[in-house]
Amino acid sequence: MSSEALATTLFLAFVALTLGITFWASRQTKTAADYYAGGRSFSGAQNGLAIGGDYMSAASFLGIAGIIALSGYDGFLYSIGFLVAWLVALLLVAELMRNSGKFTMADVLAFRMSPRPVRTAAGVSTITVSIFYLLAQMVGAGALVGLLLGITSPSGKALTIVGVGALMIVYVVFGGMKGTTWVQIVKAVLLMSGAALITILVLGHYGFNLSSLLGEAATQSGKGGNFLIPGLKYGTEAQGLAGKIDLISLGLALVLGTAGLPHILIRFYTVPTAKDARKSVLWGIGIIGVFYLLTLVLGFGAAALVGSKAIAAADKAGNTAAPLLAKAVGETFLGEVGGTILLALIGAVAFATILAVVAGLTLASSSSFAHDLYAHVFKRGNVSEREEVLVARISAFVIGAVSIGLGILAQGQNVAFLVALAFAVAASGNLPAILYSLFWKRFNTAGAVSAIYGGLVSALILVIFSPVVSGSPTALFKDADFAWFPLSNPGIISIPLGFLCGWLGTVLSKEHNAAKYAEIEVRSLTGVGAEKAAEH
């Protein structure tokens, strides 16, 4: 059997399994709490696995391995940033968010403020961040299918993106949070198993001597010793000061972005107690930490056994480095048949990764639209649970269609880089509002709205007028040049602006509700009345 046929068979088997889970979950989903939060029935360990499955996206598996394979040391900065970010989420957000909210981030923000403007801002921000993140997964899907099935035409990859989008819509519309969570748990187990297998084989090829692996990677990269030291991609001499600032900006976005990601925040509502929320994050950190250590071997292994030139030839952004490594190391140990089997296996795992993550993202954004915008802003709370869940399912179709269209447009971008932009937007708009709401007594409605819109709009404007969109060979619009912002990542400007706007909006408004702050402080620290938060 060819690698294409085998990969397709394995992928179809995963799809059949997950569709079965989705069908089962659809029969268990009877209330809004079931649809949005899985009935708050998951243990800390189960939710931790799901967090890992939700977080370890195509950007982690395909994008980071590709950047390391092409840029060496600098690519590993993504792994470090993504992992360190969880300390912020654990220490400042996880338990307090779970105790203070009901289904979405906006529940926490709206509790002590005027709910309609705050929910509107939070809903817009959630949908924007989710679409940025979805964009990366769609690009990864197109690149992966191009490699596995030999599809090189843009139209063929576009059809793949449409197919992945259709599947994610099915998961979300019918399975809700319960189905999505179990899909993510299955995917986390598959991804960790596949990455561990390839890592062991690569290390075994070099006698479990990491120095030998790194030395061969440097040689095969064509860049020599520079491959193993900083400065090959970020902060280079050619980039000058702007390159160094861009690196700091990227680091800020990665470290602060996780605590503001909507699809991660809603995971904290699926557990019954605050203790389980903390346990979830600890499990998540353990799984994610091990995985990112594995990406070090995957990236440098790809450079050593496949070669940076061959990787760039297959996909200029490097997104196919991990599957190409699987084929190379399989052929080394098991001959051509082994290479075919491993390529198909890793390809199927990568597909599973993409499907699980896009399901979580679509659920987060459709939930925010239905629960925050439709139920509380448009209908002012006068809506039945059944109607609210129906609207969430309809909005999943719309958001899925938008992400499919943008994913087709953005083919050729590195998926890890696209996710870094989503992190920057989340850190700029959502995080300031969340932290101020939880920890600043004086914070009010004007501050929340200013923080979200100020950070969100500044991040989007800077991205639009950056080399990401125009004025560079890798830009979305290669033939245009309207870039005046020199940095590829806006975090260093937009994140402080988000905090500044939140502070300024607060001090310029006389609104202040000390009693509500006292109530949410007790709620966030103790969990008393957590499930009744934000009923108004």
C-alpha cells in the first residue's frame, strides 16, 4: 500500500472514531451547560489531557519542527515561549476564572460591570482571536495534504481545507463541549505517542547522543555552527535593531497570550471544582512540556536526516518537516515500507491534531457569539437554553466558513508564525481586561471596553501594516507594499497599549461598584456560587 493510501486509511479510521464519539456526545448534550461546559463532568486529569490536545496544535507539531529545521536555535524559542506561558495561566488565571465565570470569558468581565458593552467587546475579541488561530490550522492542513497525497495545486489544497472545515463544523454542531473534549483527549494520546516514537528512532540513529544529532543537523543545514546559536532568524545583523525588538515582541506575545486565549479559558469551566482546575493545568503543563522537548529532537532531526534544502523545497515555510523526518527515519530502520508506514502514521496524527484544535476553536467562538452576543446583548437575557444552543450551532457554520476562506488565502505562511499573531491579539485585548477585572478594585465598564478594543484594534492595525501582510517575499499580498510598521509581531506595542487603554478608560470614568468587586473577589478565591456567576 502506498503512503498516500495508508495515510488516508488511518485518517479515515480516526475520523470514524471521532464521529462515533461525536454521535455519542450529541445524545448526552441536553442543556446549555452540557453544550458549553460538558456538564462540568471532566476530572482534572481528563481536562489536562484535553488542554494538551487543544494547545498542541498544527503550529506546535508542524510549525515549530519546521522553524527549528530551517532556522535552528531560533526556532526553539517558540517552544520555550509556548511552555512558559502556562505559568502565567496557572498562577493568575485558571482557578480564578473557573470560580468567577459560567461558560465564557465575558461572564467574568460582565459580573461587576454593565454587561452589554462588555459582552459585546469580549465576543468580538473572542471571535477575532479564534479566527486567527483557525487560520493557522487550515494552512497546516493544506500543506500536509499536499505532501501526503502529492497534491501541489492551490485548488487541490483549497479542497482539503474545505474538507477539514466541514469536519470541524460537524464536531462542534453535534458534539458540543463533551464531544470536542473527548476528541482532544484521543488526539493528545495519539500525538504524544507519535512524537515519542519518532524521537526515540531519531535519537537511536545517533546512539542517543544529542551532540552527534546537533552536529549533523548543523552540517546538513548548510549554515554550519550558526545553526546552533541565536541570530539566524531573529535579531540578525541584517535586521538591525528592528530584528532584536521583533524578537522581544514575539516573546511577550507567546508568554502572555495563552492566558487570554478563548478556547483555553473555556476549558476551565468543564471541571467541577477549583482544585480540578488547578490539577488540569498541572497535567497540561506536564504533557505540553514533554511534547515541546520532543519538538527539539524533531526539528534538529529533520535538519540532520532530511536536510534544510529538501524541507524548504517541499514547503517553503517548513510545515512538512515532521512528516518528512518520519519517512526518512522509517526508511533508515525499516526500509522503504517502514518509511511509508511512519509517514502515513505521522500524517494521520497531524490531521487528528488539526481537527481537534479547530473543533475547540470553533466551539469557543460560536459559544461566545451565542452566549454573550445573542443571548445577553441582542436578546437581553430573554432567551431559552434551547434557542441559545441552536444559535451556537448555527454560528459554528458561519465561523467555519469564514476560517475556510481565510485559510485558502493564507497558504504558504508558517503556521507557528500565524499562531503567534493570534497570541499577540489575545495578549493585547483579552489579558489586560481579565487581569484588571480580577485584581483591580477600581476597574469598571469603560476600562474593560477600552482595554479590549484598544489592544485588539492596535494589534490588528499593526499587523495589517506590517511585513506579514505586504512588502516582503512571504507576505499575504506579495505584489503590494503598504507596510509602514517594521515589526512582524505587534506585541511589544499593542500589549502595553491594551493595559494603558484599560487604565485610562477606568480613571476617566466615575463608575465604581465596590460591592460587586468584593463579591467577585470572594467568588474567585473560594468558588462559592461559581456556577451562578453572570446570571444577570
